[in-house]
Amino acid sequence: MAGLTTAIFLKTHRMKISGIWELWKTAGLILLIVLCEACHKENRKTKPLPEETPTRFISAADISFFPEIEQTHPVFYNLNNQPQDFLRILKDSGINTIRLRLWVSPASGHSGFEEVRQFSAQLQDLGFQIWLTVHYSDTWADPAHQKT
């Protein structure tokens, strides 16, 4: 009787292992077919790259501190290692929008209304769009300075 039970046990497990192996072979075959079909050249539908970047694309830089930096008379160099105006370098590099921070009560006097007004007019004359962000206080978002 023990021999018959062992034979049935082995036959059952062989069938289970055989079934699992068949399942893996089938899954592998399906995966191979899918991969081969996906790699055909006629299935590649790529769009050609645009000639130019659309003008509605925003390429921006935050140069809020440039008027303060400019007072030190730094020299800026373009990609050809030639001295060039910083704003011209930005324009030639594809920057079309400048972010400026306007402080309501600037601690240092920089980035106040008059400086930002003059600088934004200069930037607009060069063809830049202005992205103005108003900052109400140096400290209102600092938990150490908030009154509860």
C-alpha cells in the first residue's frame, strides 16, 4: 500500500511541476512574440523634432540680485570666452523671461519698488518678459518671528 501511495504522490507532483514548466514556457513565448512585434521598424512612430523652440515656451532666470551685483562691476564672458554684457548673454542663450522679486520693505534697500521698476523697464527694452513676485517680508514666514 505504501508503494502505491508513493507512486501516486510522485506522479501528482510530476504533473504539477510539468504544468508549471508548461506555464513558464507559454509565458516566455508570449513575451518573446510581444518583444519581437514591438521592435519592428514600421511600429516606430516618432515625431520629427521641431526646427525651433516655440515662442510660448518659457525659459527663465531669476536675476533679482543683478542690480546689486552689477555695482561691483563684474566682467561676464560668453561661451566663446569673450567679455559680453550679462543680459545679452542671457538673451543669446535663449532666456526669454526674467523673474524679479519685489520686496515691500527690503532690509538692504535692494529689490525695492524703484530699483525693480527701473530694472524691469531695462529688461523689457531688451525683449524680456517679466515674471514679478512680490515678497511682503523677510521674516513673516520665519517661525521665530511669527506672533501667535
